[in-house]
Amino acid sequence: MPTGGGKSITFQVPAMAMEGTCLVVTPLIALMKDQVDNLRRLGIKATAVYSGMSRQEIITQLENCIFGNYKFLYVSPERLSSEIFLAKLEAMQINLLVVDESHCISQWGYDFRPSYLKIAEVRERLPADLPVLALTATAIPNVIDEIQEKLNFRQKNVLKKSFLRPNLSYSVRRTDNKIDRLIYILQRVSGSAIVYVRNRKRTREIALALQNAGFSADFYHAGLNREEKTIRQNRWKNDECRIIVSTNAFGMGIDKPDVRIVVHIDMPGSLEEYFQEAGRAGRDEQKAYAIALSSGIDSAKLKKRLADEFPDKDFVYRVYDALGNYHQIAVGYGLDTVHDFSLAEFCEVFHFSRLQAHHALKILELSGYIEYTEEIENASRLLFVATRDELYKYVHRDKLTDEVIQVILRTYTGVFADYVYIDEKLIATRLQITSQQVYDILSGLSKYRIVNYIPQKKIPLIIYTQTREEIKHVRILRSAYEERRVRFENRISKVLEYMNEDNYCRSRMLLNYFGEKETSNCGICNVCLAKKDQELTNYEYNSIRDLLTKALADGPKPVKEIIHMLPFTQEKVFTVIRFLADEDEDFNLSDGYLSCTPSHS
């Protein structure tokens, strides 16, 4: 089912009608939290387990599902094979296994994740007759086949909703100045908007350009901390900010039905990604626009991604060798060791391209040598090193410090025995102070050796899944390199075909890509509209434009009224109105009213 098509309902309703807990596997932490919050607001018991939670938090949530009559347990795929999860799973009454974003299990999919392959192993631990539901918004036919194969479906069983979005107008606009064109488009189309770009730096630059042009705009990317992300998401969702400029980090799990326009300044590397991102517009089934901006250098930029994502194998071997030296792991050692990892520092030390090194690590991960987790958010940790007597003498020096310590002691157990995960925001809320004040007090206590305090940080991890090998014994799998490269090349060629096609309905191109062959022209994409425009003679077009200018001289008029006023067919008048609203700065179409303000006046 397409993005916004109601996939959650297909498992939430039947799970509520059955005894036991529904197990939902999804990689999207934002989506997990959003759905858990929504279910809880309805009085339905739901919880989630994902990377970044403490061991005790995970145990608590899993035991809630065993003893607390919880209806939904959301789990990230990385947690599936942990000893804690597998031990607790056997004691649960699971009524349905749901695999969300199931295209991630397919090597043909645009977002293959090795951790998804563990789902089949988990299925073997569950009753043989347990129903399994795999969901995805974007799967081409061979991906659909591989999903069923990898999840051990006993027979082919595909339920598919059409990808047709009759209210969504797809367009490609060619321009050498994308920022000016973006501003022009946003002036013509009112309502909430998302603008997608490829890198974090550009999100800030474009948001600033839009602010300078008078728009309410902000930026969003994976590098922001959790609090900043939440604030920016909520401002946009609540219409306090009209436009969000983002990398592909934005959108997953954010259900806003009234997005009127999605603009891609940079195209993603596959039509699956594009369709999913563009599909965030018009979920309320009202008219919406998905516009891709194209310039002469875009084809070269997309092709360059091939070289970046698949560097020479010799480079991949050098990265592997350098990684062992960086973490000081001798040949034959390192199995199951976990290391904090700074890609920027690593590349500076060994003079590697950061982008190519990142993808080399991904290739090594797919070949089975390491696990490379990007920016896992580790919660803050705290251990009291002072004795209770020493602490008692210290706390009465400062009232606020005393209150912070008392809240921690009441909230968390075992703080004198081992590190515990804490939440500065929770402590701050209970004391009605700021998170920064909590941070400052704990940092001060740490300097006086009252506590050991490790603040929350976002850092990638490298986990060695094999001992370090000599380079001559390292083997890059065909499935991790050559086969993926061919598939990536094919996906890019389809994106370029979509961007450069001027004679074929854009909606039909997307539908055909996803296996829907019995389709017709949408009538509202820029290709269809251009064809309709060509059916008008220049005389008809100019006459209608002149008549519209005169009719609107005394102010805006409803389009429904205008199309009956002119001595031309309604279809031709409406075609000219649509064209003028999109392309002519003198005309503006808003809420069903057309206005004209000639620039020469």
C-alpha cells in the first residue's frame, strides 16, 4: 500500500480482536514512538524496544508484555537476536508477527538491511501457524517475491493496493537556478510544504534563503539532537512553521495529512525513495503537488553517486586494514568487541574521502566482517562514587543541587552499585528547571568526584563480527559489491529516465515501475498538461488570456463562475487557467478563486 494508505490499520484492528500481543518489527524509531503514543492515547497498552535503551528498560518493557496484557510490542530488527529478547519472547503469547518496511529484507530493495534477515530465525521460535504480515509502501515485483521467500511464506499471498494517487500532480521543472524556482513555486502554491535535499549543510542554507524571502521555514536532519528534532517536527505539524527543508531523515512516522506540496531539489537514488517521499503530499486526498527540480548537472551528480557508493575494492581493503590499526586490534583478535567510532577523525588520520569511507564500511558490513551502526543515541549514564555519608555531608551546600540528587535517588535504583541510564529532561520536569541546569549540576558533581557522569551522546559504533584478518584473506562478497552495484545502476537509470522524459505521463511511469501495467494518463502531471496546452491554438490561448485579464480587472472571481463566462469550451478555459496559475506570475489561483495583477501595473 502506498505511503499514507492505512497500513497500520491492517494489523492494529485484527490484533485487537485476538488474545495476546502483536509483535511489530520496524526500523523506524520515530514511527515506533508515534504509533505507541497514538495507541496509548486511545487507552491501548503498547510499548517499544529499540537501540539506545538500557538493559533494565528493555527487560521492564518485555516483562510488561508477558505479565501486563500489552497488545502491541514494537521492536527494531537489531534487538531481535539479543539474548534478552529471545529469552523473554518464549514467555509471550504472540498473536501476529508484523514486518513493517519489509522491502528492507530484500537485496533487490533500495534499503537492504542485514538485520532483517534475523526475522526468519525469530519466526522459527514462534508457533508454526502464527500469521505473518509483511508491509511496505514501495516494492517492485521481484522485491515482493524475495520478501515472501526470505520470510518463509508457505505460499505466495500478495494483497496490493494500487499506487495511483489521483489527487497528486507530479511534475519535473527544469531550471538553472533552483532556489529562485523554489521560491516562485512556494509563492504560487499555498499550504504546508516539505523540501528535500541531499546533505545536511544545504538544509540550513535553503531554509535561510526561504526565511529571507519572507517564508516561515526551518531545517531538519539526522544530526540534530532529539529535543531539537521534536521541537521542529511539532512546530511544522502544528502549522507554526509552513516549510521544512530536510534530508531524507524527515517524514518517517510523521502523519500530517494536509501537506500541499513536496519539492525535491535533489533527487534520491531510486524511484522507490522518490515515490515514498513525494507521497507525503496530499494524504487528505485534496489536490497536492510533487515537484522535482532538474538542472543540467543532475545526471552527472547522480552518476557520481555510483563511484562514491562503490569505491574500488582496493580502497575497501585499505579501509578495513586502517580500521584495525585505528582501534589497535591485532590480527586474529577483536571478535565481538565494540568500539566508539568517529568517521571524521578516522578519515583525517588516514586521509580518506569521508563519503567513500562510509560506503566502504557498509560493504565490509554486508560482507560479514563488522557491524557499523550510524549515530546510535546513547542515553546519559550516572554512578555515585561518593559514599552515602560523604554525599550527606555534601548535599546541604546548595539547595538546587540537593533537590537534583534527591530526585535522582527517588527515581533510579542501584546508582551506588553500577552506572544507570538517566534522563535529564525527566529530572528537570520534576523540579521545574531546565535540562541545561541539570547538566551543569551533574557536571559540577562529577568534577568533585561525587558522581561519574557520562552525558548523552550520539556516536557511531564499530562491532567486529569476525576476528581481524590479514588483508590477503579478506573477501568482499559479490552480493555486497558487484550485484548491489548493478542494481544501484539500474535504479539510477530509472530515476534519470523519469527526470528526462517529456512525452509520457509521469504518474503512469511510476505506476508501471511498480508493476501496474493497466494504467491511463493522469491528466494533471506537467507532461499531460503540456499535451493539453498543445491542443489549444495560439489564437485561442491568447484570446482566453485577454478575456480573463479583463474579467478579473475588478478583483478575484471563482473559477466555477469564470468557466461559464467565456465563449470557449469549459475544458479549454480550465486548461488555460491551470497553465497561467502555474507559469504566469500575473495570475494567482487560491481557494478556487482566480486573480490577476498585471506586473506592468
